[in-house]
Amino acid sequence: MAERNNPPRKDPYNAYNFIVEIQGITSAGFRECTGLDSAQDPIEYREGNEAFLTVRKLPGLVKYSNVSLKWGLTDDHALWDWRTSAVEGNLQRKEVSIYLVDDQGNRKMHWILSNAWPTKWTGASFNATANEVAIETLEIAHEGVRLDANVAAAGGGRR
């Protein structure tokens, strides 16, 4: 049997090592970070004199989902204060960085959320018979996400 010339195997990164940094806020780690996506709905358009009986699909507006962060409740109030500022009409937009980290602690991927602000806070659920950590959730709206390819190209820095 002939030997194949396959390229070297590259395993995908694990999703359990990540860092979230919010401009000007230093907090503990997060348990979960979800909602990192973008979508662009097509606009259907057709003119009456076109020969084909189909509509054209034109690119519409780009939309970004809110990013949701979950963490164990501590006595650090930085994220609460950021949300309170928004509620009181003093909106502070910040840059948010999300890093995917490999098992050796090297930052491998870096997504940047622009003009981010906290749109929703959900407090912990309490149950006297539960055996679990109190978890808070902060939902962050933003106006765009970009990938900083320099982190991956440079091999990433240690956390």
C-alpha cells in the first residue's frame, strides 16, 4: 500500500482555556463566554424587466450578537459598577478582548469587541438545598468583532 503524504496533524484548540479582558476592568476569570458571532441577512431585490424569474440577493446590514459572560460571585464589584453606570445614563463603551489560550498558557487567538457596553445583568439564583457556586451573568452589546491575527502569528504570549 502506498504511503500518503499527509500534512502534519494540527489538533484544534480546546474551548476551556480562555481569558476575557475588559478595558480598565480587572476581574477574576469567567466560567463561560458565549455569543461571539456575526450575521448578515440578505436583501432580496428584483426589477420588473429582468429576464430571470429569481430575486437577487444583496448583502444587508451586519449584526453582532450580544456576548454573555458568566462568573462565580465574589466581592469584586467592577462589572456591577460598569452596568450601574449604564443604567444611570453614564454609558461607558469599552474594548473587550477575548483570548483563546492553549494548554501551555499561550494566547493563540484574539477577538476584539468594539464599543462594548453592558446591556443586561442577571444575578445569581439562590437555593438552600443546592450544592453549587453562585453565578452572575453580564450581557454585553457591541458594534463589531475583529480577529487580531498578530496574536496567532506571533505564537501568542503567556497569560
